[in-house]
Amino acid sequence: MADSDEEYVGDVTEDEDELQVTRGDNPRAKKRKQRGGAEWELSRTWETLVEGADGTISSTVEGLLEANKRKRLLKDTTPLQRGIIRHLILIIDLSQSMSEKDLRPTRYLLTLRYAQEFVREFFEQNPISQLGVLGLRDGLALRVSDMSGNPTEHLTAIQALKTQDPKGLPSLQNGLEMARGALFHTPSHGTREVLIIFGSLLSSDPGDIHQTIGTLISDKVRVGVVGLAAQVAICRELCTKTNGGDETAYGVALNEQHFRELMMDVTTPPAAYSQKESASSLLMMGFPSRTVETAPSLCACHSKPSRGGYLCSRCNSKVCNLPAECPSCGLTLILSTHLARSYHHLFPLINWIEVPWRRASKSSACFACGISFPSVPPEDQWLVTESQTKGMSVSSRYECTACHSHFCIDCDLFAHEVVHNCPGCQSKGAE
Amino acid sequence: MNTVDASEHYELGATDLAPSLLTIVIDTNPHAWDILEESLPLSKAIANILVFINAHLACNYANEIAVVASHTHKAAWLYPSQTLSHSTDQDGDISMSTDTTPQPNKYRPFRIVEDQVTRNLKELMESTTPDHLRGNTSTMLAGALTLALSHINRRTIAWAEEHGGANPDDAPAEGTAPSNRYSASNEDEKLQSRILIVSVSGSSDSAHQYIPVMNSIFACQRLHIPIDVCKLSGDAVFLQQACDATKGVYMSLAEPRGLLQYLMMAFLPDQRSRRHLVLPTRVDVDFRAACFCHRRVVDVGFVCSICLSIFCEPPPGSECLTCGTHLDAGNYNSKPALLPRKKKKKKKVNGASGAGTPISVSTPGS
Amino acid sequence: MASATSRPLEYLEGLPGTTFYKLYQQPSTALAIFRRMLPDLAKCFVMALLYQKDPLPTADLEIWVSSDSKKERDNAISILGRLHVLSTTLTGENVRAYVLTNPFAASLRQALMGAEDSQSFGMFSRAPEHLQTSVADLDEYARQQWEGVMGYMVGTSAFSGQRETVNLSKGVKQLLQAGHLVELRGNRVDITKDGFGFVLQDVNTQVWHILILYVESAEAIGMDSVEVLSFLFLLSSLELGQSYDKSHLTPNQTRTLADLTDFGIVYQNDADPTRFYPTRLATTLTSDSSALSNPVTGSLTGPAGQTGGSGSGFIIIETNYRLYAYTSSPLQISLISLFTNLKYRFPNLVTGKITRQSVRRAIEMGITADQIISYLLSHAHPQLRKHSAAQPSNKGVPASILPPTVTDQIRLWQLERDRLRATAGFLFKDFTSLAEYQAPCQYAAEIGVLVWKSDRKRMFFVTRHEQVAMYLRNQKAGGR
């Protein structure tokens, strides 16, 4: 008995020697206060406040709010070629460090909740893409759900994780290797991406992770990491190298909100680097129509009896959910609405510009919602108000450069984030 | 009887029901109405719709209405008037317009809506020149839907502010992602909005609006706004898909003369009542797509992997007509190669590991 | 629909059919009843039937409603029946079918389409106005009068000398006494248990309560209750901020108008006796209590002249039973103090704590836990609402606005004391077979009148018996 015990201990020490523990540059110092490193900077919000004429700060506060809204809006709208057909592996850290409570309720639960939201949003934005989920626990990479285009499978798999506890150390290398394996067979016209949610400050790997990074590069897999604790050098290296020198794929969450934003940013299809890299091809797709049968029949995909379904337009097999690949003839079946859902990424709505008082008099109300704008003050007051906050329009008007209609900030936000149409251009027609 | 259980203290909140905002998009395409002249002239249809609007307003004190005309050359507001810039005051009441012709036989809010709708419609019709009509037989559906959505957005924000519900304005300050901001957590407590499209034009003419119409439909889907369609003539593939995606009611009227009864029966109930009712829906929806090259309706097509344009046959010269990318037309539908070709990374930073052989490392314990 | 609708509904149900016949002659009445008294589903039924020539067979209606909502359907039809809006007939093929009763349907159609010369929606005063009366003035007037009535009942004048006292007319005081909301003990006005319940309700419910009291007492002073009622419904369909001509009114209506002026429901300018203005209290009568965005209540809470802006809530309650009320209104403070131990008072804020003792004290005065909770709910601060709206709702159940711990505890405190509750109603017993017992019992449950049942004893207890009795008769007729 005593003997075997000794042996066991010995084994462990040996193992540890072999393990190449990759640590963050100085984990302890960064652990609490400087989470997020360079991203975090003291902002003196009170210094931007200026008293208005009436002695209150309400006007400035309103301006700041509006500028804030606007800031989120002003993104690049050059129509980029984007990887619309995506293959993404989501790797979730399920190691001990995830039980920390610095994110409420715990890192683990919050991550799982956001992961579910992520899956939903991902398929909302990328309806013809594929997703798979892996977990890192106890030094192993574990398969949570297989590559598929069906969100519910992933959601239930992630939901099932909630009953388990985070355990052991994570291994980035194992996770990446498994992801690489899963992405290996994906067609070349789609993207290959990995998103890692990483709560630990170390990775306990069986081999040289740099080699894995090398193979990832050669397989054209892009890796993004969302860190929860502090910046880890190996993660940064991983992201930089696999994204062609672009560091932005690595972000460290400052708080719950920021964490969510970092994850949700990934749902937007990534820009393709060049035409060389992504082999573009013509895909054959079927657009089936929905049928309802009087008597239930088995569907070809799950062999479950159902009444409604979609008939493959080539071989007439019945599938119960779209998008799917026809189980018998392999044709990609999709709703045309799924394709249409991605169009706004490809043809984004141009940013609207601020309107100075000089041109403000031409409108008195928002073109879309009819809310009235503040009236134009006498000319001598223009300068006073125009020196205010950057990014917001002094006259509260925003102009579409194509149709020259004026809109309010709320409609601006709504048009760019939700509808992706310009109310003015659409309703004035081709004249 | 007085058991205190979890369900009980929710009941009080449940009575706090939000009013509904109905936005009607009327297709005023003169070409299409001309065909209908025999059975249901526009004036009669408008009269029917006005009664329907009154019925909607009668259902709840705080119910609101908005009417947009989707004309051949522009989309325009019929109610509330954009010229009366503040058409709604804090309550959503109608602001006092000055032209009060005393008419004691009609509930005032009803009359104000009627007056504005008929006046604006008349203006719209008078502003239509023969030039506008020539060679333009479609209707500005996308614009009308976008205007309707903007109005709904405005009213939803205003309503939430007044009633202290989830205030969408606070979210951006905290930086919530848009998906969360616009999908309400609590369905019953926000303004119940829905859109009714009274459509007469066929869809084939408006194929050039395909993308904006689809964008509006997805916006509705995200905001949980049902789109109801009352089709008086023709049949529109887009609108069928719109109803299907947003869980609205699609009805193609066999007898346009009975418009009012159809409106009252199928389109009046709001979202809350609809939960209790069996409403007419289409079971078979046409999901086929129109190809970008010949506007043919196809059930098997070719899709550009870059811009997702749909073609009915491989485009000439293997070049996508929309984005100009050269497409590997030969290997469409081919299975991926077993060994993917190695391609040069455009911006490679660390060249050293580029050619590294894939090492097969088994995970410990596996 | 909870307490908000029940009171006027109960009163109306008690009226005989002929009264309804007379009431429904006016389009404004039909519209008001349609809007205010009917549940959502019933409105759908009415509208669907309104422009249908033939009666709708009952079977068709049953198909229209989804099978899960049988209870809602029966409830809706039951209310429609009680208000004499819907009746059943036999069609040509001897099928039972629903049809709208005639004066109601015709009047509602008239309201929607605007036909004939009924003058049902008030005559504008055409004379040029010398004294402009703005909406803000009307709100202020309504607030003052209504707060005066409340203040009279609670007796706030005792601890706030600085506020202007509103002169209440004798009629108002008599009405409050007749409604057993206050009792006169010598010179002192004592609020009754009913009165406590009354003051804690939201304004809309209170106005209805008062109006029903008024109609009930109208008979006693020789006015026709139908005339008064239809005048009230007419008032509810008027436009805020407009003045109306008095010369078209009957003497009884003029008299009613004068009485309502005392409550702040209408406003009359002494200098110009030809016109009257409805205030917000009148024009929002047909709204749901929640739909009233409460500029009146909002200003009721704040100091005079300062309207509450948007939203009416001012009470924040925390899970530790602490209560913060941003108000300086003596009325509201005295209301809160009914069930709270107040600690501090600042110019615009009072704080206190809800304790077992304070709640028990309130309950001993006759206030119920539900009244306290609904008061807190209807005056909850926008922040509380925002917070609850931001919470993720679990499984479709919306997060409650008030902390659940507090509401549950208030109920538990009441339960400690209150172990019996009396419900007036009717007992059905002596059924010969189980089947004969079960069918009406189930029916009673579906229309929502069942209070208690015992399968073993084959008895059940309902709050109203007419429809169950009708059901039993129909069954008997069908059985034969």
C-alpha cells in the first residue's frame, strides 16, 4: 500500500516536469488592479462637464449621452468583402479559475450565459454558418457539441454544462488541436475561426504550443481570445500570429458589460483579408418550400415523425429544419430569407453626418419619426454651441449624404443598428 | 384561499397592460387600384380602413395609430402628419389642431384621424403627376416599412420613458449590445406594436427593393413586431415570407368587397388577444428565391460565396455579377479536398512557424 | 381585470335590462362601456360581430378561440351577457348563435362611423373665449379639488396649516357619508374602513367609485339614474382642454355638472356661465388605470404647481423594508404613515420602515394587505420599474416591481391576524349524480365565479348564480 502511494506521488512530479507551463508575464501584479492592462485608463469624466447658461449641467449631460450613443455608431462602413460562410469553434475555459466571483454571479455561470446568447446571435447574424463548442477542463479538451448549423443543439449542450463545476487546469494546446481537427475538413470558401473564452492565467500543455500555433497559421485558422483575468502573453501571441499581425482579436474583459461586447463583436462576419486567401466559389443551394402533410411522416434528418417540413428541391427528401444539408443528396438547403439576412453586412448603410446650424434651417422635424428639432438660434450664438462635445451634432440633426434628409439621433441609431435602411432614401424613390 | 405562493404576487403586475400601436401601410399604387376599380375602389377601401382604425382606437383609451402611404414614387405619412411637427403630446393624445369644425356626432379623436388621413391622401394624390406614374408600376414598400419602423421605435422609447419601463436610452450609456437593447425582456409591459400592410401591388415589380424590404422584415423579426398582410389582389412572395418570419397574419382576400369584415375579424385583435385566438395563417409558404440575373424564381440556385447573390445558372465568365469576384465555378458542390491547399498568408508576421509540420499530440489521458 | 374594473362593472350588472336598453341609445355610452368594461377577448368578439349580418353560430366562435383559452372565452362571453351586449338566438337551421343586442350594436356602429344627429359627443362652445383656460390650469384645478376631498377624508388639515383649504360643498360631504367612506362623530370626521381602502386606490378607481356612489344617490334626490349615467359616459368622451356649451344640457345634467365641479371632474368658470371644461379626471375615465399616464396623480404627489413630469411613482422600497417616498404632499405622507413607521422628513423626501407593528396597525384599521401592496405598486418609483424591467424574466413571468420579500411578508402579517374571509354567494347542493354535479361545477369554474367545491359532498359555492342556473336549465332542456 505504502509502496503504491509513493509511486503515485512520483508519477505526478515527473508529469509536472514534462508539462510546459506557459504563464502570463507577471500574473500576480496584474491580477486585481490592472485588469485589462493598457486598455484601462483613468478618465476624468467630471472635467468634461461645463455649466450651461442656466447654471445646470443638464445640457452637457444630455450632450454627452448623445455623443455616447453616436460613438458606438460611427463604425467603418466601407463595404468590405466579408467571410459570410463561417466555421467557428467556441472554446470555453472550464477550469478552476472560472469559479472566481469577480464577474457576477461567477465567471463560469456568466460565461455560459453569454455563450448561449452568443450562439443565438451568431446564428442570427450568420445563418449559413457552422459552429462547434469545446471546453477546457482538467488539462483535457472536451467536446461539448459538434460542428453544426443548428443553434438548439449548442444551446442545450451549453445548458447541460451549468450543472457541472469548473475543475482543474486548462490546456490551450489541447483545445486548439481539437479545434483544428474539427475545422480541418471544412470547405475552403468559408472562414475557419476559433474563439476562446479564457479565464485562467496559465495553460498546462503536453507539448510545445508554438508548434500548434504554426500549424494553425498554415491551416488558416484565425483565433480570437477573450480573457477574463489579465492579459496573458501566449494568448496575445496566438491572436497576433493567427490574425496576420492584428492584435485586436485579443481582448480582456473589464467588466460584465465589456465581456459581453467583446463576445458579441465576434458575431459580425470578419473581413476577408484578400481575395487570394479565401477561395471563392459558387455554391449550389436549394430553396425548398414548406409543406404540411395530412399524415405525419419521418423526416430524413432525424427520423422523427412530423407533419410539417421542407422538401429538398432536388431529391424530395423531407428535412424538418433549415438551414440544413440534405441528408440524401447533400444539397445545401436554405431559405432565401437566410441569405437576405446577411446582406446588411455586405451593403452597410453609410454613416450620417452632423449638420451645423448653417444648414439646419432646412428641416424642422426628423424625417422619419417626426420629432421636432430645436429651432435655429440667431447667428451670433452658433459658435458658442458648436464648441461643445465632439461627435454629436450641434443642431441635433443628422444628415444622410445620399438623400439629404435630416434625422434625429434615435432614428440614426435605429436605422444603422436595426433596420439598416435609410428612411429617406427608401421613401423618396428613384428620382 | 389566502395562500401566499409565488404566483400570487405576479397577478397584480399582470393587469398593468400596455396599449397597442397599430401602424397601417396602405399601398396606394394607382396602377393596382385601377384594376380593382370594379370591386373595391380606393375611396371605399379607405372608408373601410378608417372604420377599422376607429375600432382599434375604441379598444383602448391609449391605443395609437399611424398610417403610411406607400405610393409609386414616394412613401408618405398620412397620420400623424409630419407637417404638424408635434402630432402627439405626452399622452399620445392628438394635439389640438386649429381647424375645429364642430361636429358633435363623432368622437373627437376619431374625427381628427379621419380628417388628417383624407386630407393628406388627397394632397398625395394631387401631387402625383403623370410623369410619376409612367413606367413606374411598383410601390415604395421598403420606404413605408422603414418609416413605420422609425415611428414605432420613437413611440416605444417615449412610452418606456413615460412609464418607467426598461428605458432603452440607458442601455447605450452602459454599452449594451444592440440585440439586447431592442429585444425587450418583458413583452407585456412594452408598447405592443404591429404593422398591417394593405397591399394591392404584385411583388415582381418591386424586386429592386428586395434588400431593403428584407432588412425591414428582419428588423421586425428582431423587435417582435408582427407584420400582417391583407392582400387585395395579386400575391406577393416577399410578404408571405414577411408574415411567416414575424408570425403575422397573411390573408389574400377572395372577395375584396368584404374588406371591413376581414379587417375586423382577423386583423383587429392585438398580440395579447391573439394568444387566445386561432388566426388564419398560411401553411404553405413560398420560400423560393428570385435570382439576381434574370429575376427568375428558382428552387435550386447558385450562390456566390462572397456576396451571397443568387444566380439561376453559373454566371458567364465565372465572375459574380454583383461583386465581380472570380468564382471557382467548376467545383461548386464539390466536397472539400482531403488536404487543403496551402496558401500564402498575406500578412504573415512570424514566418518561422509557418511551415511547421502538424504535430499530433494526444491529450493526456485520452 | 382586478379591482380597477370590478366596482363599476358590479354596479352596472345590477341594473335591469331596460336600463341598459335606455343607456345604449347613446353612442358615447356604448363606446365607453365597450372600452372600459370589457376584457380584451370580449372586445374582439364584439368587433368581429359588429359588421356581420348573420348571427355567429356558437360552434364557430368556439373554433375561433384556441382550445387552451376556454376559460378566457367563457369569462368574456359571461361578461358580455351580463352587460346585455351579447345574446343568443337560433338561426334558421336551428343552431344556437350569438348576436349583438340591437341598441348597443347600432350605437357602437354610430360611434365608429359617425352618423346621424345624436350630439352624443358634446357640443363645443362656439362663443369666443374671454378667459383662456389651459390644460395645466385644468390639471391644477382637478388636483386641488381631488386632494381636497382626500384631505377631508384623511384629515390632513390637522397637521398642515400652510396649505390652502379647499372648500368642500355640503353635497360632497354628504356623498362621502352616504357611501360610508367617512363617519361624522360630533364635529369630527372619522374615516371608515371602506374609506381607508378607498384612499389607497389609484385615482381612476377612486373617481369611478365616487361616480357610482353619485349615481346611486341620484335616485334619492329625484334624478333619473340613466340620465346621470349616460351623462357621465358622455363626459368621458369629451376632449381635454376644450370648452363645451352648457345650453344644450337638461336641467338634471346641469345639476350633475355642478356637483361634479366640486370633485374637480369638470371645471366651470364663474365668470362665464355658458361653458364648462372637462378635466383630466373626466376624460381619462375610459382608460385603464395604468394607461392614465397620471399627470394628475403626478402632481398630486408633488407640491402645488410643480407637475410631476413623466411617470407618477415616487416610492422606493427596498428588500430590507425601508421605504423612501419622494413627496412633500401632506396627503401622501399621511397615507404612507398609515402602514409605515416614518423616521425622517426632508423637504422632498420622507423615509420610514415597514414593520410588523405598522402593518398590523393598518390592518386593524381595516386596510388589507392587498390594498397596501397595490398602493405601493401604483406609486412605485420609475427606478423600481426600470430595475424590474431590466431583470431577466424567468419563464415568461415578469419580474415583480416590488421586492417579493416585502409583498409576501405584508401578506403574511395579514394572515397572522386574518384567518377567515367571508364571501357572499350561493351554495349549490343536492345533486343526484356525480355527473350532474360536475358539469355545472366546471362551468362555474370556467366563468370564474366558483369559490369553493367539495366533490365528496357534491356541493359548490359561487359568487353569482344567474348564469349557473341558466346553464342548469339549458342542460335540463337539452337532456329532455
